[in-house]
Amino acid sequence: MASHTHSWEELAKAKRESITASIPAEWQIEAIPSTEQQRDVAGKYLWQYLSEREIEITESEATRIIEKTSEGTWTAEEVTRAFCHRASLAHQIVACLHETFFDAAIEDAKSLDVYLAEHKKPKGPLHGLPISLKDQFHIKNVETTMGYVGWIDTFQGKKGTGMEKVYESEMVKELRTMGAVLYCKTSVPHTLMSGETVNNIIGYTWNPKNRNLSSGGSSGGEGALIGLRGSPVGFGTDIGGSIRIPAAFNGLYGLRPSAGRLPYEGMANSMDGQNSVLSVVGPLSHSISSLRLLVRSLLQQEPWLHDPLVHDIPWREDRASVPKNTKLAFGVLKHDETVTPHPPVQRAIQMVVKAIEKQGHKVLEWKPPSHARGMDLILKAWRYDGGADIHAAFALSGEPMAPQVSRIYGSRVEKEQSASSIAANNVAKRVYQKEYLDYWNSTKQLTGTGNPVDAVIAPIAPFAAARPQMYGYYGYSSIINLLDYTSCTLPVTTVDKRVDLVDDGFQPLSEMDKDVAGGYDPEIYDGAHVSLQIIGRRLQEENVLALTELLADALKS
């Protein structure tokens, strides 16, 4: 393949340089400050490079942007240019982009402005809204590498398919139909199977709030870009936490829908055909209202008519809000009996519990079936093929696998699971799901509301964000994928080195627990976002968004 004529290093360097070269000269930053000079580049840091109008536009939520573009107060073109500029700045500082197609986006935006002028109405519910996409989405005239050097100049690693830069994912078509403007694709860890975003093309995607830390993964480019407001809203995917982890690490709201709620058809993936634990697609943004807008708009397109795996479930407005004076009950998972959350995460849990109780709602300690047993099942599913798919992708170019990925997939292909073994794992998964369901239902006897708990509040990771090469435990996020529950992140606070001190009396439960605890340093973590997740039952996206919004409001009050 490509490696026969060029080394993987040459191919990666050329691709990396092409991304930088796609940024207009007037948007290039002359000198990037070191992490020591400027740890936090979020917030107002990028304002120095932007005009007042660009600041006003890019600091706006998606709902306000659409209001302005739909009435013509802002043109879709100026909005698009503003986000292209801010995205360019973001990439130069934290390495969050794989693809830019700014010129095409600006032309699309101009067409939307013409449409508005001629028809006196917006093209659709997302008229003029720039949307960033994780580099799994196929877009016409744009490459998809998914972080693999061997996928450069191919269609998912294959040449001569006739699909290169022609094929489009189903959701891409639906977003365009609704008037969205697509302008960039964001970085991922090669394979997608890591909570840190790293690959041999763009390197490491850093956390803009604290550049000592990871932006998360595998939708880490989305998390970093939206965290820097280089995008008002974007879409990631989640097979083990890959929407929620970067959303949490970057202080965002991120929705992990249940499988079959939103269209995944036509997207690139790892281990395609592994159906025990399906990857799902969902939005990330700065507000619940933005997530609600995206999900509602997509469901209005009736995606079940175009993706055979999408359920025929329209948006349910009656579940999209919590009636006033409703007494709720929440389960709270403080510890999964495997790994202890860091002090800032423990404090975040305490803050949310206090806010809930102040509102008059009930809080119960969540003691579900063993999460360790559930994690054994999902890890087995991720390795059904012995790593054959992933190792084959690396073999295309000869590039090395990042240590964050080799921790799961090793240095060579292992024996594949038999059909009988896969079937047994699926049965064990179903048994586990039923046990968990029964436990959830049993809480009806404890809530005092006449119903089981409405949602569960839990960590997404044992830390506020991962330090490089130190993300060794995925139990808090991945268990939700095994159960296929709906989950949304809730930004809570930031790390305070004066408050979030190391627990000198800590007694680890295991070597893993010891290793995770040893990674906490208040000085290194100071200022980082701290978030939790709000977990609902399967296919309860409207309700989970409403409950997350309720808790966010409770924290503010």
C-alpha cells in the first residue's frame, strides 16, 4: 500500500503539515505560549486574536446563533468565518483538528444566505449553524483517516473503491438538509479505543483548560474544540465513554444516547460488526438547550427511514421537562468498589448531593451489581477478534501503536473468540442487564416517591481529567455502554489545589486503585474541569436531558 513508496513518518508529516497549511496566513499565531507560561487557554484567552464581532458570535450558544441567522441579523457567512477563525486558533494551541474545509463551508454558508433572502425563511431548523464532526464521519471531498496513517488517501484503508471523498454518512446528509454548515473534522486516538486523544498524525490533543492534562477521548478533538468555542456544537461517538469523557474533561454537556436513537449509518469505525456493545453517536456543547435542539432536529428527519438500526421513536416533548413540584429521587454512586475517585471528583459528588437535597429531592446510595463483573464482559467484547482489525490498520503503514491503545490490544494479534464464546458473552451480558434492571426497580421501596430512582449520579472517570499515559481504568464510563443506558455529563466545578488535597490516609483496594490515586497531584490538576454523569434508563434521552438541566440549575442556585 502507501508504505511501499513512503515511510509512515513521511506520510504523517505531510498530512500534519497540510492541516497547518489549510489555516490562512492571517490566522496563524506567531508564538504559542508553553504550558508553564499559559496553562489555561480557555475562556477569554483567544479573544486577543478575534474581533469584537467574532467574539460575540463565537461566545453564543447554538440556539442564539440559529435565532440570529434565521432572522438575518447575522449572515451564515460571517458566523461560519468566525468559527473557522476560532477553530484555526484552537488547533494551533491544542492540536484538535484532522480536516478543515473552510472554503467549502463558506460557500455553503453563502448559499444559505441567498436562500434566506429569496425565500424569506430559513432552510431548516439548523439554518447557518456551524457544526464540527469527529473524524469518523464521511464527508464529500474530505478525507477520513480516523487517526491512522495507513488510511491517508484511501477509503477506510482501501484504495480504488470509488468511495474516496465521495461517500457521505447518513447524519451528514441530514445535517445539511437542516441547514447546518460543516467546516471541520476533529482529532481522535487511532483505533478510537482510548480516553486520551493521540495519534501519529497530529500528536496529542491537550486540554485547553489545563494543558497538563488530556482533552479526553476518543472524541477528544471535539471536546477541546468546543471547550475553546471553536465550535458551538459537535458530534462524537461513544463505545466506552468517548462522548462523555471529553465532554467532562472540557466542562461540557455531552449526551450518550442509547443505541438506535440517532443515525450511525455510514460512519467509519473500529471493529465494525462487533454488536455486543454498539458505538453510538451523540452531541457535545456548552448547554443542554443546544443538545436538545440537535437531538430534536435530527429526530424530525425521521432517521429510522434511512438507518435500519434506528428505532422509530420521534422526539417526545412530554418527557422533555420536569413538572414543577415533582419530588424526585436520585441514586448516587460514590465508589464502584474497584477504583476510588480523586478528591475533586468526590467533592463534586458532595456538591451535587447537597444541591439536590436543598431542592427537596431524595438521595440514595447506589449499590448495584458488581461493576467489575460488567467490565469483564465489555473488555471481552472489545477483543472478540483478538485485535485483528486494529493491528491490520497499523500494518497498512507500519506505524507504531500508541501505548494508550496497546494497553488493551497488545503488540500482536491474539486468538479470536469462537462463535460459542461470543454467544456465551452475550448471554452473560443479558443476565447482567437484567440484574441491573431488577436492582433499579427495587429502589421503588426506598425512594418515598412511589417510583424507582429517576436517575443515577456517578463519576465518568476517577479523575477530573487524565494525565498523559495514565488513563488505566474505564469502569465508571464503560459500564453504561454495556447496559446501553442514556447518560449526559454535568459540569460541576474546577479543581482547587487549596481544597482538593491528597488523602494521606488513603488505603487502596488494589494495585489499580493505588496507581490511579498516585496520579493525583493538586498542583498539576489545579483549575481543571470536574464533571459527573447523569444516568437514565435505556432510550430516555428527553428525560435525561431534562434531569441534567434541573441539576445544573440546582447547582447554580
